Amino acid sequence: MTSLYDITSAHHGPETGIEFASRDEITALQTARAKNTLRHAYYNVPHYRREFDAKGVHPDDFRELSDLALFPFTDKNDLRAEYPFGMFAVGRNQLVRVHASSGTTGLPTVVGYTRGDIETWADLVARSLRAGGVRPGDKVQVAFGYGLFTGGLGAHYGVEKLGATAIPTSGGMTERQIQIIQDFKPDAIMATPSYMLNVVDQMRKEGIDPASTSLTHGIFGAEPWSEGMRRELEEGLGIEATDIYGLSEIMGPGVAQECVETKDGLTLWEDHFYPEIVNPETLEPVPDGEFGELIITPLTKEAFPVIRYRTHDLTRLLPGTARSMRRLQRISARNDDMIILRGVNCFPSQFEELITEDPNLRPRYQCVLERKGRMDALRLLVESSLDRTEDEREQSRQHLIRQIKNRIGISVIVEVHEHVDCGEGKAKRLVDNRPKD
């Protein structure tokens, strides 16, 4: 199948050198690919034809990148309404794979890939791995979950595309992960950061110094994580830790990647994805550098084109540094994870920032919303560092209560435990136990 997006700049091949292309070259490539994507979606996906027509716009109305603001957003609810295959733009004989979300909050979102899509995905994950410090010939332990979740297989194909060796351990089975690390001596590991902390803890329980292993690099993602967690992973394992970003609905892992030489935010691979930042309330675009909700339009998807997808991730766009493509500031919050407590808006990431300031506490925590009488209450479960005394835990508990009150402006119940179970895959940071009125 010939790609719908066989467009390259005058001076660069489809991958070679594009990471360092000029702004004008990147803009020209994005403009051409966005026009193709809009036409592909309009003429091959009934949902988009209806939505474009209802808004009175046509692909021919697109002339420059700012014109994307004329077109409707896509949200997870749109994908669920077309469950399972209604958003696909190619015949089933052209599909080589489907993935799906967990569906824990409703119907799963189902995504599809042509052979060309899989090749693009592998190329972008390979590019991400190289940016994160992994090299051909390295051994990479892939501890993301395999199966319908895009993390494991997406990472796996990228490792192989790079010319590295994939060790497909998948998620969980922590003792087995540690045995593989010791016996196979991988150079790098890919996992969720919260799960990697589990691995570090288990190593210490088994009398193994995590910094003594063969690991030199960690590529961590699939959940927001903080600079404090990066420090704990790097110091505990003796590695360079970088952030990888992606969403199943957009592609999977490899949409953006932190460069190991700068560690200053995620370089978005703009030759394949066009980003916008919008005000979460008005949904109007905001200038580069201002915070808002990230909107992404993939520019080269064949089986599953998506127009202006609302990620609900809060970030801002910054100029390129290690690469010429723009960066996303570390994504530390989602606007659908916002907690409103007695009129104050806050996010789990704000608590994590305070937790990581205390050496007696670990960045493993969970926010539990409950109803106390007529009022909402927040119970914050926090894990203590290893071998801390009861007095140290109590001092940290009281200090954290005061810090939250002083810096966020709310009163919360804080409990410090030896272990907080956030799950082995993506960490579940927010649990809402309030009665459904």
C-alpha cells in the first residue's frame, strides 16, 4: 500500500535529519500533511463528514495551520460512540492490528493500524529511544504491559527498529523482572515510573543494591511523574531517566520524548503530530508558552485519522533545544483529574511536589475523595521511605498537612503508610469514593 503521506522536505528524507529541520521546513511539511489528513478523515470516516458538515467547514477551507482551529475537536466520547470500528478510515483487509484502552470508565476506545502505521510507529519509538540515550546493540527490558494496551508492543517494535535487543518481560511479576535484570544484564528498561519504584523497593528487600545492576538508562512513561521521582529513580538505580509520552488514541508511546542531553521537557515529533494548546474552559487557542490543554492532530495516520484530539493533559509549548522541534513541558496534570475541594482547584501533581520535598516520604501516593457529612473530604495516602521510625512518619505527616494548607490552601487528612498500592501498571492517583448523587 502506498502511503497517503509520502511527503518529505526538499532537504531531508522521511526520518534522516528532520529532527533538526528549520521551522519553515517543519511548518511546510505539517501544512501539507494536515491537508491530506483532513481530506482523508472527511471522505473516509462518516463521523468526521457529519461533524465537519455540521460546523460548516470543508477540508478545502484549510490553507494554513491556524485554520485547524476552524475544525471540530475529537474527544474520547466520540470514539466510544463509534465503538468498535466506526472511526476507521480503511477497509478491514488493510488493518494489520487493533489496540484498545482498558475501558475502566466506560466502553474501551479501539484504535487500528495499517502496515504503514506500524512502520511509522516503530520509527518514532526508535527515534525516541535514541533521544533517550539508547543505542543499537543495547539490550532493552520492556516492562510495559503487552496485549491490547499500546505500551508493550509499541515499545517492542521501536526497540527492534533501532537495532537494539528487546527483552519482552511485560508488566508485573516483580521478582521475575529482577531476575531478568540480574541474569540478562539489560542496558535500559522501559516501564511506568511508579512500577519501577516497586522494582527498586523489591531489590532492596532482597538485599540487592539497585545501583549495582547493568542498567544505564530508563525510559519511563504512561503516567505523569515529577522531578522528585526522576531524582529517586536516577539516584537509586544509577541511571539516566527520561520521559516518553503518547496516547493510544494518537498512536501509542513515541509521540514525544525527552532528550537525555537536556532533560528539559518532551520533544514533540512535529513532522507527525501537530500540537495546539487551548484554554481548558473556553477551548480557544492560547499562544506558545502559555499553559492549557494539549490538543494533538496526528498528521500521518492511515487507518485511524484523528482531528484535534483533546488529550486533557495540561502543559505548554516551548521552543526546541536539543532538537529544533518544539517541546512540551513535563505533563504533570490532567484537567479531568482536577479536584475541587471547598472551592479550591488542585491536582494530584501538586501533592506529589510537596511529598518529594520530604526525604522521609516516597512519591507513591493516592488521593481518596470521600463524603464527610455534607462536606467533601480528601484523604491523602502517602508511602514512607524505607526504615523510617513512627516518630519520623508522624513528623512528616504533620509537616505535609501544614505544607498543603499553606501552599495549596486546603485542609486534608494525611495518612503515612509503609506501602501504598497504586497498581502495577499506570498509577491510580485519584480515587473517588463519594456517593453518586
